[in-house]
Amino acid sequence: MNVKELRAAFESVGYSLGTRDLKRIVKKYCAKRNHLNLDDFVYCVTKVTTTQDTERKTANDGPANDAWGMSYV
């Protein structure tokens, strides 16, 4: 799964991630096997959505954005 495919997958579940964050996910989970299996994808979606939802609830400026980084991956 490449960055473009991963972006489409996250967008299909309602989340938009920056290119930098998507590249980090690909590097961490896809580099050795050149694919992202279903378990890893579900894990990534869970981590990303939980973190973004928490950031959105606690941020005073509005929704979280790419500047808060990928500490959750």
C-alpha cells in the first residue's frame, strides 16, 4: 500500500492526514512487507482516529492539524 492508497483508505473512513504523516505510516508498517495487512490497517485507523478525536476535543483552536505530529503511530 503506497501513500496514495493509504490516503484514500483513511479518507473513506472520514479522516484526512497530511503526506508527512502518511509517509510515516507507510515507512513503519509497509516497508518490510511492501503491503499493509488488515490487522495493521485497523490498528493504524484506531490509533489515528482516537488521537485526532482527543486532540479535537482538547484543542481550543478547532480541529487538530498536521502540525501536532504522529506521536500515535
